[in-house]
Amino acid sequence: PDCSQAGRTLVPKVAPVQKLDAWLAQATGTRLVLAPGGHHALKALPAVAEATLLVGPEGGLDDKEIALAVHRGFTAIGLGPRVLRTETAGVAALSALQALWGDLG
């Protein structure tokens, strides 16, 4: 596979499917979970070099899953008053992270 269009030298790894609790345990960097009504705005958080972002499936994460993520050190963040589809929520959050903390700003 070629990453030249993205200006990268390494193809991102795709990990096998795993249970949520196991995935949460191995997350690195600043840990963020998208949650409707999330109490933290991205622009209010300090800039970081590495982040792990948890985006729920269609229909969203349930309250227990969000609570488990928060218990595991994730910060519940919101993207404003809108509830986005799972196909666009991750892209929107990553774009905001890049604009705030990455090389797009």
C-alpha cells in the first residue's frame, strides 16, 4: 500500500476486533470519548501530541459504555449541540483535533 498522497511513510495499522474493556485498557495518549452532552469542549483541553478517540457505533455508546470509558481515564467530549452520524462524527472530531493541535492550524 502507498501512503504518498497523505504525505506519510507508514501505512496505519488496523487492529482486530476486540471487546470494549480490552480496547480501553490498551488506549494510549490523551483519551477522549465522543458523548452527546459531553462536558468538555475540545478547545478547552490542552494541546497534546497523541490522543486516542473513541467513537460509538450507529445509535451511539450507551451510558454504561461511556461511564466505563470515563472510569478508564477517558474524557467525555462533545462536538456542540448536534448529534452526528457515526460515519461523520469521527471524521469531524479528528478534523477538529488536527485544526486545534495538529499541523492544520
